[in-house]
Amino acid sequence: MPPVIRNVVFDVGGVLVRLRYQPFIDYLSAAGVDMTDLPGWLTKVDLAAHERGEMTGEELLGRVAGMASRPLDPDELAARWLDMFDRAQEMLDLASGLMESHRVFLLSNVGDLHWRHLNAEYGLERVAHGVLTSFEAGAVKPHAEIYRLAERRFTLDPAATVFIDDLPPNVAGAQACGWHAIHHRSPAQTVERLVALGVRVPEPSSKD
């Protein structure tokens, strides 16, 4: 028999919202920032420290601006930093619909500016019973610390919890903590995996 799943935990970026980094990368490249090695650039600006809450969004963007060969307008830089998401409506509806039969939570590696924008734009706190952001937790996925904090914060039994994330290392991190986990590739595949775990998935809302 499938396990009894009582808790469904969603990642945000890449799951409830789609990510589109390329316009921001192009904007910085045009300003003279070397973006040819994106992982190296992320390490240089220390995005991980920002997502752990050790550096504010304003401080991060100040560091980014300092890499440009020409002055960047702070308001434009901030606007472009925020403008890298699109609504994944099917997944937002899934999270919202599951709230009637399951405990639903969000667990996201995110900094302060992005979180405020995402919550205001997409009403993320309305599609879950609780949220744990990495900048608040002081820890990021896939490290065990953030999953354990979520367990304490939301009274999660790992064996009764399924986590949905688009990044395999984060999925593996949840599994290492005893959670069930789904690598999100598409809404249809994720729903199929949830059903296989015995989760009662709501019917899609009909549209006229």
C-alpha cells in the first residue's frame, strides 16, 4: 500500500513560478559584467549567502552593480532582478486545491527582495498553510538543516511528507531526511507521482 501522505511541501521557483534568467543575464552582459561562467558568477556575488539571509537584496544588487563597467541605475537593476518569473498556474491551482485535504507548505531558497515580490505578485501565502524561506531559516536546500527546521516549524512527520522540487540535489536532500520527494518536470508528471503516493489530487477547475 502507498504511504499515508498528510503533508505536501512545494518549492517555489521552477515549480509554482517559472524562471527566466536570460533577460537579466543579457542586461548585465550589456553593462560589461562577465556572465560567461554563470556558476562562477553566482559564487562571486555569493548568492548562497544572500539566500541564507546573510546579505540583503540591496547589498547583493550593490555588489552586482560594482561589477559593471558602466554605472547602472539602481531602480532599473532592481526591477530587472525582480522581473524573472512567470506564473505556473496549474501548479498554483494544485497547491491551493490540496489545502482542502492535506497540509500544504512552501520551502524555498529565496532572498528577501524576491520573496516580497513573489508573494505580492502571486499570493503565495494563500496557496499554503505555512512558508519557510531560506533567508529566514539561515539555511538553504539541499542541506539537512532547512528540512529539519521545516519539520519542527510545521510538525512534519518525514514518512508522511512529500516534497516537490525542480532540482535533483534538493530532491535528494529531502529523501536523505526521510521525506518522500518528487522531481518536478511537468505538472502532469508531478500529479501522476502524487497519485501514486496516494495523494488525493483535486480535479482541475473548469473554465468557460
